[in-house]
Amino acid sequence: MHKRVHYNTSYLPYLLVAPQIIITLLFFIWPAVQALYQSFLLEDAFGLSTEFVWFDNFIDLYHSEQYLGSFARTAFFSVAVAGLSMGMALFFAALADRVIKGSHTYRTLLIIPYAVAPVLAGTLWLFLFNPTLGIVTYFLDAVGIDWNHKLNSSQAMTLVIIAAAWKQVSYNFLFFIAAMHSIPKSLIEASAIDGAGPVHRFLTIIFPLISPTTFFLLVVNIIYAFFDTFGIIHAITAGGPGNSTEILVYKVFNDGFVGLDLGGSAAQSVVLMFIVIVLTVVQFKYVERKVEY
Amino acid sequence: MSTINIQQLKKSYQNTQVIHGVDIDINDGEFVVLVGPSGCGKSTLLRMVAGLESITEGEIKIDDTVVNDLEPKDRGIAMVFQNYALYPHMSVYDNMAYGLKLMKLPKDEIEKRVQDVAKLLQIEEYLTRRPSNLSGGQRQRVAMGRAIVRNPKVFLFDEPLSNLDAKLRVQMRMQIKTLQNKLGVTTIYVTHDQVEAMTMADKLVVLKDGIAAQIGTPMEIYDDPKNQFVAGFIGSPSMNFISCEVTDETITIGEQSFPRPASVSQRGTLTMGVRPEHFSTDENNPYSFSGTVQMVEKLGASILLYIHCDSMEQPLVVECENTVAANIGDTFKVHIDDKKMYFFDAKTEQRIY
């Protein structure tokens, strides 16, 4: 039973939730409404004249090959980032779960990338893979791979995927290791007695039991790849070469602030907003349900 | 069908030693219960037999093979855990078949074995359910089914009944014992409940602080405890301990003196032990005390009286027939049966008479 405290004053509850509501209104609702409004407008590059064009911006997007290409690119990028970072994190967590000595150091080291700002992470990888100076480039050259992500679009995509995934490994690692710790030890012992080796144990017991966490992380990682990788891409490739690493969120920036097509850019961000809303609904609907056995 | 020999088994974690050299020989088909208070090392001992804890020193042999360095799966054991440790994401059938699949048995063989065991345990109708849809007693049976279906050489039980309610516990206790009898599989069973220990064991091992305080049949241990700890731990309610002074002629308890029993030859301070059920009603018995009734516990079949005597620090617990009328504050006279007195050395706590 919930115990409720009743206050006689009627303004107190409103006062207590006010900061949260003000922040939400100011930083989420208001810009969202602005973007929605902007997406119905057509402006000239100097902002001197504005015309209300209803859904024209959206219709243009629907017919734009560049935009649809960016969509496909983003889908590939986010699946690759989510797959790579979750795969690595799961691998590390599975190992860390078995480490006995120095597990704290190991864990702390694994969490560090999460504290690195996206642009810095991008710069870091940029230096490593710099076509002329990069150390990784040097080694790749030794095995016969000519690395130049400034010219080669698939190499550029590979690099942004690696950088974006690297930064997210820590976050995923934390969730995976917490999930693994919450599995009763006796289950693992029971399966050891039943004759399962470490790998089989992982596949048949641990992995199914952390599946709610995995699903949660999948959604979080896709959202991350969609929205929070702007800094990394901006630092490494700036969307190039050509448009080969221009994912949706980067295109919003490029079209709006470089191309000065404010209406089209706003329409793109409205599309992104709906994607986020859908992903969030999916997450709430299914994560909650899958948790209980 | 197998024997287990445990020799000078020791276990330490970093600097703390938890098991100090235990020897146990277990015969084929025997039901051995490890009993002791929490922290006595009984679960650790079991887990060492299972292979879930490493062995610091000593040897464990199953069927004359040293298993110290064998993986749990290679020891031919099956274990039932306190929290059952059923795989929550698998059906009861898959839980039971998990180990068999790993043995790479043919499918119809697995099917047959699971069905047979399910029939034996009367859980056939739950085979498709998940463990979360089962009651505590049903989960318990599934956990046992998972152990039985593998046809192990040894069963290990780690306090399997402690999560069940009292009534179910008594039922399951009987079922486990009957089943073990029927299957004839050597069993080690860990519990802190001395009633469980007494009722189930062929051989009882009383552990205290990592040492086997006594090993024997339940009745041997009840009738002939080797030390004060075992005497106090086995038997419910616990044995009364009374400090006494023995001289050539007399035995003095508080202010009262009695003739020295012929069997007691040691002089000085001893501890006398009397079980609550061993007080006599014989009015002519010389060993009698008067005291005030502090508390009355009516158990139905019998009544427990807590009697405060001036000569003793602790109240005496006396079990008497349910026809005895006694109320709190009454003066009550009890007689100790002199044939059922135990004497312990006050210092070493070893039983001397």
C-alpha cells in the first residue's frame, strides 16, 4: 500500500513540479513547436521574405533522392553502430564477469570512453586514421591497405562507425555487466553442474536472461546513432566525401545552416522527431513487458 | 551407486580458514545430512563436493577417484539449490532436459527420461509451464526432477526446503527421503534444521566452526552426544545445562546438594545436561528442584514449562504431558531422572559421563 501525505495547501505540489515543467516547456516543447511551424514555411536565404507553404517542404523531401539516400545511409549507420558497440560491450562484459583480480580497474578503464566528448572522440580517431600522419594508417599501409577516408567513401563510413561505436561501448558495457550481476549465481552453477561449458552457459543461460537489457540498449543505441553522433561526424568527415557519411541529423544541420534552406531543414527535424517518438513508444511498450518471466 | 570419502578437507579464503580438516566416509546409497548453525561451513563443504568451491587442502573421492581437480560436470553429481535455480526462461521440460541435451543423448531417450521422472514426481501436467507459473512446492519438485533425470552418482541438496512453508516442508521431507530410498542414490543433504536432520539422515554430521563435532546415526547422536555443542544442538527443545560442583560425596547445584551419582568420578566444576523430555515424575527421585513457572507453552500433545529455580541462572525447560495443570507464577517441583543425566567438562565442553 502507498502511504500518501496530504498537504492542505493547494499550490505546493504545483510549485514542486514547476521547475521540471518549465524546463520541458522551454527546452523541448517550445523548440519543437517552432520547428513544426518552421517546417511549413519557405524562406529565402537572407530571411527577408517568408511564405506559408503547408506541406510542400515534406513533399519535396519525399521526392528528394538525396534525402532518401541519407535515410538509407542512416539506417545502415545506426544498425552498424548499435551492432558493433553492443557486440563489443557484451564481449567485454562477459569477460569482466569472469575476472576476479583487478576487476575494478578493468571496469573503470572500460568506462572512460563514455566521459569523452563526441567531438574529441571524433578528433581522436581522426588522428589515428589520418591519411598522412595516422598511426593506424601506417600499419594498414604495411598490410597493403591504402587508407584515405577523405577520398574513399566506404572507408569514411567505416571510420565514423568505429568512432561512434567506440564511444558507446562503455555505456552498453555498464548495462550489460549490471544485468549479468543480477542473474542469480546458482543458475550459472546449476548449468555448470548440468555440464555446460562457459560458452554454452553464456549462450543458453546468460544471454537469454539479459535479453530485456539487450532490447533496451538496442533502442538506446539506435537513438544514439541517429542523434548524438553529430559531433563525431562533424569532426571526422563533415558528411563527406560527397554525401557518403551524411546521416539525417547531419543533413538537418547542413541544409539548414550551410545551405540556408531553413524550411526544408525544419521539415527534416520534424521527421526525426517522429522517429524518436516512435522509438520511445516501442521501448516503453515492449521493454516493460519483456522484463518479467 | 557410489561411495564418497572426504579426507582432511580444509578450506581457506585468503587468511580465514573456514573448514579445518573434516573426514567423512559415506557408504553407497547412504543419506548423509550435514547439520550445523549458520556459518559452520556446511554449505561450503557441500559446494566443495560439488566442485563449485576449490579445495585448499585434503581430498574428496567419489568411487575411489580423487575428484579435487575435476569440473563439476565430470563428477557425476546433481545438486538441488536452496532457491531451486530453475532456468526462468525455459519450460519445466526444457529445464529437466537441459543437462541431457548436453550429454548428447538422442531425442527420444531424453523425452522418455523426462517423462519417467515427471511421472515419478507427479509433475507431468506442468511440463510445458515456466517455473514462474509454479508454486514453491512444485518448483521444488522440478528442481529435484532436474537432478534425478541425469542419473547422477550423488545427489547434493543445499537447504532445499528452507523456502517452503512449514506444512509443505514436512511433506517434502518425507517425499525426498522416500524417493532417495527408492532410487538408492548416495546423498548429501545440508540443513540448519535439526528436525529435518534427525528425520532424514542415515548418517548425521554435526558441524561446528568448520569441524565435524560428531558423526553418527541420528539416534547415536541423540543418545550419546560427544560434547556440549552437539547435545545442545540436537534435540528440540534444547538440552538444559546446569552448572554443578562435584565433591567426593555430593554434587552441588546452587544451594542444593545431592548424593554424587556413582558414574561421575571427576571432581570440580562440571556442566550437567538434562533433556526437557527426560524429567521424571517419580516423587521419590532424590534429584528434585522447586521453582516458579515463568512461562507455559502449550504444544498440544505436550506442554513446555519454563521454570525458574533460584539455584540456576537459566530457567529449566521441562516437557510434560498435556494433562499437567500449571500456570505462570505457580511453584512447580521437577525431578531429574538420574539415568538420563549427561555431564560435560566445564572447560573443554567435552562429554565425560
